Amino acid sequence: MTNSRNIVVIGSANTDMVIVADHFPAPGETLLGGKFLLNAGGKGANQAVAAARLGGKVSFIARVGEDIFGTETLAHLKTEGIDTAAVNQHPTEPSGVALITVDKKGENTIVVASGANMTLTPAELKQHLPLVESCDILLMQLEIPLETVLLAAKTAHDRGLKVVLNPAPAATLPAEIYPYIHVLTPNETETALLTGIVPVDESSAKTAAEKFVSYGVAHVIITMGAAGAYLHSPTIQQLIQAPKVEALDSTAAGDTFNGALAVALAEDMDWLSAVTFANHAAALSVTKMGAQAAIPLQKEVFDHMAPLSPTSSNDADQT
């Protein structure tokens, strides 16, 4: 792919402190023998890195602290080829950090101290609105103030741009935001919170997706872990299976999926190809430890997809 369209990611940037353990500790339990990793993370930064590694032309809007974590975050993002002109350092708030425990099954628990991420207010965003208005794809999550997400979504939508919202971590959304969303990408937990329906299979995912559409969302992709992703577009409603892999750490899976999807939108892939591409990228990410450290390169994803027959493109099914 040769991407010439602009992707803007607005969101969080954290430093992840990860301990790999045999199992999650019970209240009051101390586990010895874990392995410690220090990784770049934050859902916004993860998705920006994923989009960049997978072929996107990416700009990132975020806030970090004037501390070692913030300085390292900026340097790292630049090495990934991401435009960081709109990543500002807050003079007093610390950079965001996340404490992550990963068990032997590759599942994780995460506690986040948001720090400077929550200072990305609507007032702060307003100085970056020209960047938002100049993009083709806007990708966001919910580790920054919800009012900021709403302002950005409305601004982009009013300009006729495609807004991708990954409603993570799970939080209630204002009703007014849904019509601004071109693609909503919740997982099972987020879907259950926002619709009251737990997507345990294709049928229940279809019902939940139809409820999102009734809210005003144009397209819905419900990510369902190893089962794949349920796509609901005006022309296609089906579960698209994920490739089978041996999972070590699922921390980056959702963020990799969303970064890959943004690239697919920028490339005008048909829906089946777009979700298949995102599924393979996410599957590869769970085979490695860490967040950004686990995100694959574009070539790795294409190599992983190579044994598959090419998905036919259908002009009626364009993103």
C-alpha cells in the first residue's frame, strides 16, 4: 500500500509498567518471580504507532508531562515517523502511566494514572483544530476528556471527514456523538455497556450492532477477540474470523486493530479486506509481549495474509 491520505489520532500517551506473572494476584496476595517490562503505551499513542507502522501518514494530538516519560514518549513517536507537532508537554502534570499485569494465558489487567492526558481539554484542542480539519481520517479513543472527543468528532464530521471512535476504555457516551461517527469499534465489554447486549456470538453481535445503528452510527465493527470481528455496514453484516495464533499478551490487540482499520479506510479498501487486514494485524500483536513493542509492520501483516486467497473488492462495499 502507498498511503497519501492523512490520519490524525487524538488520544492518550502513557508509559506502561508491565509485570508478567503466572496468574493475577488475589486481594492481599504477593506474587514473586514475575518479569518486568517498561514499554511505551497509551491507547492513543498505540493506535498512532500502529497506523504508522502499517503504512499510514500519521499526525498525533496529545499531552504529556515535562518529565522523563514525556520526553521519551516524544522521541519514540518521532522515530516511528509520526508528526508530533501537536503533542504538547504540560508544565506541572506528570505523564500518564499504566500498571499492567499479564498472566500465562496472555490476558491482562490494567490500572491507569492519566496525568497530563486529562489536560487535553476542548480549550487545548482548539489550537489544533486546523490539523483536525485538514485530515482525511480521525481516530480517537476515551483516555482523554469526553468533551474533547465530542468536539473533535463534531468538527471532523462537519467537514465531511471519516471519524473512527474506539470507545475504550468502556464509558457511557452522549447521544449526540453517535451521528458524528463513521465507524464505531467497541469490544464485547464496551458493547454490553453501551447497548445492554453482550455479544457472545454472531447473532447477538448483529443485534447489538443494529442498536448502534439506531443511535445514528454509520458503520459498526464489534471486536470479539479470538473469534474475530463482527462487521455491520449497509451492505455487509457478518462475523469475519480472526486467524488462529498462540497468544502471549493481548495488551495491544485492540489498538493494533484500530490503527490498521484507519489505514484501510485511508486506502479505500472494501470492508471485507479492511477488517481482514485489521484482524491479521491484531492477531500478530498478541504473539509478542508489550503494547507498542508488539505492533507489527505492514510487511509482516501482508506476509501473514499471503496464504489466503485475495478478498474480492466490491465497489458497493467501499469504506
